[in-house]
Amino acid sequence: MTAALSLGVGIANLKFKQNALFYGSILGVFFGTWIVLLFSLAMDFSEASIIGASAFCAVTAIFLFKKKKLESKRLISIRAGAVALLFLFFLFLSATQTFHWTEQGDLASEFFADTSFHLSTITSMAKGVNFPPNYPFLPAEPLTYTFLPNFFSAILLKGGFDLLASFITYNVLLQTSFTVLLYSFSKKIVGKKWALLAVFLALYVGSIYLLETPFNLQNPTGLRNIFDYNRLREIGYHLPANIQTIIDSRSFLMGFAISLIVFERLYEKKEDLFDGALIGLLPLFHASVIPLAIGAGTYSIYKSIKEKALKNVRLLTLAAMLAIPQLLYLTSNKDLSGINPWFGWMNEEPTIIAGLINLIRNFGFWIALLIAGLTLVKGRKRALLAAFSVPAIIGFSFKLSPWPFDDIKMFLFWGLLACIFGAMFIKEKLKDKGVKTYLVATVVILLMVSGGLLGQFAYMFLREPYENISGEEILVCQYIEENLPKDAVLLTRGKHSCVYVLAGRKVFLAEERILWTHGINASQYIEENKKMLEGDCGLINKYGITHYYDGGGYSGFQELILMEPKIIEKSALEFQNGHTKLYKINCS
């Protein structure tokens, strides 16, 4: 990791005048992960590939520092104490909230979004044999998902970090660096005195829920009734503030960071092929590449026509050459038939009225801030901001994902920009104004951030961790990790279990919701799972299954839960702890 971060700082020292430490942390993770991936594709994912890639990063970093000496003043431009507090804040949240251990020894692994899924890809690559990766809970399908954030954590896990440290290091590095760069960029837009307001708006502006709350109270029973996270969704308020996405969703972090870097360089007219490489290498990190490419592409076409220059065309060409193979891989086993016109976002009907109400409820403040910002910026900068609004317009007009909530990737960075440029409007309107005007502005600002503040409060304090893994089950998984081959595949009844989450072994089958949201049609595999539970040795041998695991928690596959597993008749009990059992299947 040190070599990768050194490489990142070396690149940042060449490309940016200040904050090389934070640009470098992002770029080090970004390019360092790609370098390990390429070494692993050439020689398998192992300690040798990590060492080889690390040596390459170190040598390249030395070359870059010789090319341009790093001056200490270029490392950081804001107070070190503030950075330390920010780092400790994110570290505390990740370290204390990722795993929830109960007094009974049970583990609740779902507080942050999709933690079990992310852990399963990490452990299957680092503890098991799963590279190039397949779905750990559907080994018949390649993992056509943006897996590089988890690959970075798998590198750390294989390199000696424990599971928690390897998981949260990625989060904390990017959370801290992105927030610092967000503040730095805001200073360029609104000045130092107003930058904190811009960041506050960018992180906390949310839905208009507070404006509607008095009309939605029915037999109130305290804070939980008013602010409950699930209740907010039930009445149509689905938009999380950006702070929640930064804290909760590791998937978005690199997408946010690279989008900000590219936008900043476009804003300052410093774009070159480097930005094309950033866009082109983003797909395996996050689907934010889609709105970023649309925004940067729209602006580049505008600029090329207006200035009759090919500079940005070359940028787009490089981005396309790098991105298209990844996008083809990511969509190779996806069901894309659900993409269709749909006005709105999470509304159940695609009518104009339903869509308009949904958009106003969730995005009303962002839209208002965007319009306000557009009235102040002129010429090329207005065109740039408008170009980065195009992805949101597309997202408001089409249903792009099996679960419409996932279309949020089309909106979040646009909303962040709307808030920053909206802060510019607030700054201009408050010039030379009296106390009354400032008081009115304060009330308006508090209303705009109320949805984000209340939503974050509900998410952090009124929502319980879930997807428990029992202490009884964990002991069986420890046996599995210590005694079963790393490439073992276990038959299950679709239950959430520590076999694939913690032990790094693949199972057949689990995580119905993840497969659905990823666009994977699992119907064939459900039928095959049924047949294997009935004792079909042909299918069992086809998938290399050696054991049946009778344990776990929730299952989204009710048809599997209701079955009587006749495979036990062809199996011998190998290990048991309480009600959790591991059987060795005899299908030779």
C-alpha cells in the first residue's frame, strides 16, 4: 500500500499545485489497484503478483520524484489538525459500525450498505480461490460487478491486514481525501469564507421532507414515528444526503473522487489525456463512469465545436478505448430488458404527475440550487455545469436499473455540484445585506439541509443492524476455513451465511436481492439448486460441489427453504455445532 500511495503522490505532484497528499491517496489507490490487477491477470492473484506490482509502483514513484521534486508545501493546503479530526471521524464510524457483535457472540454484518456482499468478494479472492472473480454465492456466473474497491481490500487482506482493517482502509482513505478535495474545490468557487457553507450544503442538502411532515403525522409516537428510515421511504422520500452515501456506500467513493478531479480540471481548462485515462479506467471501480462520461463528453463536444480544437476529442477517444472493454464485460451477463422510459425516480407509476411529485419531494432543493447557480456562471463554465446536468435529466427520464434506486448514480454528483454553485448564488445575494436578510437566509439553508440531517439521524440511530450471523454458525465456518480446500464449493438452501461472507468459500446459492439488483437472471440456477438438494449428482459434480451446509440465516429463496434436503441421504455428517451442520457429499 505504501508503494501505491507513493506512486499516487508522485502523479499528483506532477498534475496538481497543492494537496498532493489527498490527490495522491486517491490516485494511489486507483492506479495501484489497476497495476496489481494487471500483474494478477498475468501471473494469478498471489503474494508474488502483489510484490511484483508493489515493486513496479515503487520504482515508478522514485522516477516521478526525480522528475519533479516534491515540496512539503504541495502536500497539504489546509490545517493538519482539521484533517486529523476528519480522518478520526471516518475511522471511528468505520471501525465501530462495520461489525456489530452481540453479547451472545452473534455478528450483525449489515449496517453499511451491502457489507456482506462486499466482504464475500474480498474473502473469496483473498482467503479462497476466486480470481478472476465469480459471484461467491453463484459461482457459475462471472462477477460482472465493479469489483476493484473490494479487490483493493483483498490485496490488503492477502498482504497481512485483518478483515476489518482491510475493509475499512479503503473507505477511510477515500472518505478523508475526497472531503478535503471537496473543500479545496469549493474554495476555488466561492472563496475561503464561504467554502464551509458550500461543503455543508453539498453534504447535507436532502429532500423536502420537513416541509411535508406536519401533514403526514398520524398518531405520532415520538421520534421513531416521525423520522424512521423505513417510514421516510414508505411515504416517498428516498434520497439520502451525500454525507450518507460517503459514509455508507464504499462503492460510490472512487466514483465521487474521480468525478470531482475530472470536473475540476475541466473547470480550470487543464484537461488532457490524463483525464481520459481517469474516465477510461473508472468502470471497474464504479458505474459513476456513466454520468461522468456523459457530462465530460457533452462538454467536450461543445468545446470542440466552439473552439474548433481536437484536444478534448483525443481525451474522449482514450477514455472510450479503455472503458468499452470493461463495460462489455460488466454487461455480458446482465438482463438489460428493463431499461425503458420512466419519468421520475422511485414513483410507482411513470406518469407526469407522479414523476413530478417524486422529483420535487426528493430533488426540489437540488434543482433550485442548480438553477440559482446557472444564473451566475457564464459562458464556458455555465456550459460545463449544464453538461454535467445531462446525466440527471437522463436519469429522470428513464428507468435504467432493475431496482430504480440504483439509478441514483445518475444524480448524486450532479446534486453535489448544484449545491456548490448554489452556494455561490447565496454568497452573491447576501453581499452588503443586513441582519434580517441573513436570518432569512439561515432559515432557508436550515430547511434545505433538514432532509439530509433528519435522514442521516434516522439512518444512524433509528435503524438496527441486520443479517445476523450466529456465534454457533461462526464456529462451523472456522472449521470450514481451516479444513476445506480454498476452492471448495458448498451447496446451501439459499441462506445468508458466514461460509461466503467470512470464510471465503463459494456457495451455491445465496443473496437473491444482490443478484436481482445486478441484473442476473437466477431462475435456471434456482431450479438446479432444487435438483441438487434432491440428490442430483450430475449437477453436483458439474459445479464441483463437495459439501452441503445446513445453516445460516435469512434466505430470499423461499422455494429452497421449503424443500426437504434429500441430499443428506447421500452425505455424511462431517462437523456440527448446535443446529449448524456440515455434510460431506458422496457423489463419486
